[in-house]
Amino acid sequence: MPTELRIVSVPGIPEVTAGADLAELIGDALSACGLALEAGDVVVVAQKVVSKSEGAVVALADVEPSARAREWASAYEKDPAVIEVVLRESRRLVRMERGIVISETHQGFICANAGVDASNVPEGYVTILPRDPDGSAARLQATLSARSGVTVATIVSDTFGRPWRDGVVNVALGVAGLRPLLDYRGARDPFGRLLQSTVIAVADEIAGAAELVMGKTAGRPVVVVRGAGEWAGHGTGAMLLRPPSMDLFR
Amino acid sequence: MPTELRIVSVPGIPEVTAGADLAELIGDALSACGLALEAGDVVVVAQKVVSKSEGAVVALADVEPSARAREWASAYEKDPAVIEVVLRESRRLVRMERGIVISETHQGFICANAGVDASNVPEGYVTILPRDPDGSAARLQATLSARSGVTVATIVSDTFGRPWRDGVVNVALGVAGLRPLLDYRGARDPFGRLLQSTVIAVADEIAGAAELVMGKTAGRPVVVVRGAGEWAGHGTGAMLLRPPSMDLFR
């Protein structure tokens, strides 16, 4: 367990457009601010810029809403094209009531609006989640590690709501170079008692820590977390998805 | 939004027993390691030591399990006395199946086993959640602020599971001196678009960040988060509890 972490936001990431080489933009911003990556650093990147760089952006004018989307949108004063995109991004609806859509996305995430988001994009457009956030994280990791000459880890993050507690928290959608779960099972506490069921979602806690310095309106979508090197290793964001058979709230 | 945070664990907290003055123990440990609190620091304290200091510890030998607790324990090879404590700590059961109890505690938290925990306590005992975590946080805050001469914030934290995602994450049960929710509603993104529904659970993200340096087995239940001073202000942990009428997963 580390005894100290530093959470540092990276200034100077420009507006990201489809086809941009996001890893190179991040590398350039790191160079420009004089922050040299160290082995074991975790680079947390907001989903929004990953989606933009991958072209995971939908022009609402091109979307023909289904009858179901139009009906729902009309009942809750929503944009029918946005609802249509939400439905298309969903493989299963978990809750659809009171104007709120909680669904399981094709990637397996359960979240509001299938991750479809209208903030920080021009009017008339929405972003959708990256097709393969683990692949996105792996590509960022490969380029950032090669460019810096040290092995770093990457997390592609997004803010998700959760049942029972107000507010959203940042979680890890895609992970590369990091073991996302710290498993204490089999370890003993200071009283010699075996810990039975404690598995810590380290990658989600790192993503949450990073969010604290991101700022939704400040254009700081990239954060370096230093001191987490002991969790370096193989891992994916998919490892954080609870198997349906183990979940009581599907 | 801060641009950098430091997350530092505090070494040297001794084993905490009922009646111990936890705030003074923390102050002593801070002095001993040469870490002087600064205005705006957030001191995150694990629920376990708060419960111990407040005597929120139950001797299982004193617990007479109800028929229901015995039946459930027998079906899932659990300790009937532990299940009885879980039921007593619950004001409402949310799920009770497959050996898992998810309930709403008297404090309003929805979590596994009503927060009853057998780790890091002697054999034959369990801890329960503090009766009033916001009160606990406020007392710690008052003493730590008075002793250090600067106004700090405090969080009493515990690790909770969540639906859909594997692993537990640390969340804020009690809060003092900190606004736990950052509300972007009404703010505009760089495209001039009003942000509609983004409220960040800052206190939970701070608690999660702190957990990364706590260690379940390393006896480091206190963490200082530096750089979060802009969220200083009035707040409680209860503010993080979603009102039942707004929740789709009760």
C-alpha cells in the first residue's frame, strides 16, 4: 500500500476532434508543462476526449427517432433524437421511469442514459461511450509509455451515478497496465483474522481521485496519479463489471 | 477546482479502544510524524477506529439470535449472532438472498450487512457503524481544528459495495466542514451550453482517494487530503443520501 499519492491535472489539452491523436496531444501537454511521466504513474483520461478523438460523436440531425423514443421524449420533455441514441447504445433497459433511463450498454456498463452526453460538445451533437474502452486505454498506454520511456498505466474514466447516494463519481471504464481490484481475501488483519470478502476497486478510487482535479468546465480532462505503482500489472476495466449471476440489482 | 491534491497516510495511530480520545490520538500521530495540518486539509478517518473509540462494538456472546437470524445463518453457514446484529442495525431490508443482506441502516445508509464488520477487531466481537457519523465527524473536526489552530474538514469513511460493479469503494458516512456535493447545474461548458444534471459527490471521491493509502491490514486508518480547501464549508454526510422518492433501486 502506498503511503502518499499525488494527483496532478495536466493543463493545455486542446479541444479534441475526431481523428486527433489523443496520446500525442497528452504527451505534448505533459512536455509543455514540464511534467515527465514516471514508471508506475497512472494517466486518467476523461471519456469525453477519448470519444471525441475516436469519432464517437453523433449528429442529432442524422438520427431518426423511433416511435418509442418519440413517445418517451414527449412524456418527459426530452429530445427524441437523444433518447433514440440512448436506446441504440443500450442492450438492455434496467429502469425506464420518471424520465430516467438506466440501461446496460453494449460494453456492459450499467449507467444513466447509456453514457450519452451532451455536455462539452457543440450544440446538436452528443458523445457516446468509446466502443471498446479497454482498447482505448491500451492504445493510450502503449503510446504514452513508448514516448516517455517508462511503463505507465492508463484509465479511461466517466462519471456515473449510483443507487442510494446522491451525486456522481468517476469510475474506470477502460484500464491498461493496472490491476483494477485489490483482493485482500486470504490476508490477515492485525488480530490474525482472515479477511473474508474485501476486494477494493482500486481503479475506481483512482478515477474518483482524478476527477477531483479535472473540472467539468475547465478543460482539464487528463490527470496524472503518482504513487500507485504497486498496482501496475495486467488488468482491464471489464474486470470491474460484476457478473450478472452475482448481482442482486439487475 | 484544485489542480493538485496530495493524499498522505498518517502513521502511528495506536490500537483504538472504547473511550479513547480519537482526535487527540490523531493529533499526537500527526505531531509525531511532523505533518502539520493546514487550513483546508481534509482528515479522512476510517469508520472502524471511530466505532471502536465510541464503543460501537458488540460482543457476540451477549447476543441472543432470533429465530429468523438462526434460520438464515444456518442456510448460509453464517454466524447467527452476527446476523442478529445485522438485523438489529437495519431499519429495512432491501435484499436478503443468496447469503447476502443489503439493508438500510438506522442512519439511512444502504449497504451490505448493515455495516457490521468482524475485521480488525478481536475474535468474538464485531463493530457496528457509529450512531451518528456526522456527529462523530463534527467532534473530530472541532478538536483537530482547535489543536492545529487552522480550520480543517473531516470525513468518517467506510468501504461499501455497489450494484453492477465489482469491489468496494470508500465513501463518506460522516462529514464536517466540507461541502460534500459540487453542483455544476447552471454552469456552462466551453461551448456555452448549460450543464443540466451534473452533481459530483466530492466527499465520496475524497474518501475513495484516501482509501488508496489506508490499507486494510496496515493499521493506517487516518489520511490527510491536501488541496481540497475550495470545498471547505458547511456540509454533512447525510446530504449524500438520496431521498427515497428520487431513488429507483429501493
